[in-house]
Amino acid sequence: IIAEIIEEMGIQSDTICVTPVGCSVLAYNYFDVDVQEAAHGRAPALATAIKRLWPNRFVFTYQGDGDLAAIGTAETIHACNRGENMTMIFINNGIYGMTGGQMAPTTLENMKTSTTPNGRNIQENGYPLKMLNLLAQLDGVCLATRQSVHNAAAVKKTKRMIKKAFENSMESKGTSIVEVVSTCSSGWKMTPAASNDWMVEHMFPAYPLGDLKNI
């Protein structure tokens, strides 16, 4: 979707992607644009520097939930609070997909992971963190939307919102966050089809799709 948007907008030479450690660490293999690696969780801080140095560039981060909502919580919140003119693509699959399937901040109650084999226990592990809901409260955020790519209609909506996020960054509206509720077939130990069904049944009620903020 992102590659399609870059091509359709004709901004390939003006786009800079920032990827941290995690499932997105090899994104430079898939995007034919300038890509800068960041330390785990620090993509918003690095993207801040890049966007301020080159304000005429389309700067976006591509981060998983373990990255953006755990080790990178501080960087995420403060970049959003400052209203940095960037786009954050936030992949929420409720698990640490790359490092062994551990519990993430977004892991649902009773959801089994490698570190919660009996399911997430609220008394021991706390509640799932609805990061987008928190970020939407910040004045620096102009767009906070939660989407998915589980069917053709969802793909079209997600594409439309990511394009709007890119446009917002060039209009100096502030930070745009597009959360994409996703699957992790290997981490969830399900087939891709079963993962899609499980996501619709369990993830969507906890993380409802739609716009939380759109200025």
C-alpha cells in the first residue's frame, strides 16, 4: 500500500522511511526510497531530526506494537506531543512477532504468547495498552486512525488514510498515526486464514476500526 501511494503521488525521490529494530528492520529491501535504520523504539526521534532538516521530504516511520508502544513509548508520545510533521505507520498484531512471540503491550487479555503460555493475566500483566487512544488526546496529533487490511474494502480505506497522513505532513498539520490491526500467523500459531478470522473476532472488538481524530 505504501509503495503504491509513493508511486501514485510521484514522491519516490522525496520520501524517507525510518525503520527500527523489529519486523520492519529489513524494510529497505522492499521500499526503493531512502531508508534510515533507528535503534529499537527510537524511530520517531530520528524521524524528527530528518523532517526538521529536510521539511520538504515525506518522512514516515514503520513500527510494530512492541517497538512503538513498549521500548519506544517515550519517543512516540513526545514526538506526537510536539506535533512533528511526520507519518507513523503502527502495525498492531498484539505480539512481539520477530523476537519469539512474547507478550506485547497490546496483547489481549487471556491471549497466549511465549511469555504468557496460559494467557495474559490482568492482575499480573496489566491491561492491553490502547496506544492510539492515548495519542489521539495530544494536541500535536492531527490524524489518529485505526485500520486493517483483512479484505479489499479495508485495504482501500487504509490506503486512503495513509495517503491523507502523507499529505498532512506536507501541510504542517502535525503528526499523523495510522494504526493497522494485523495478524501474526507464526506468533499466533495459526494458519493465515484462521489468523484473519481470529483477528476479526478478538482484535477488532478490543481495537475498533475507524478514525479517533481527523483534523
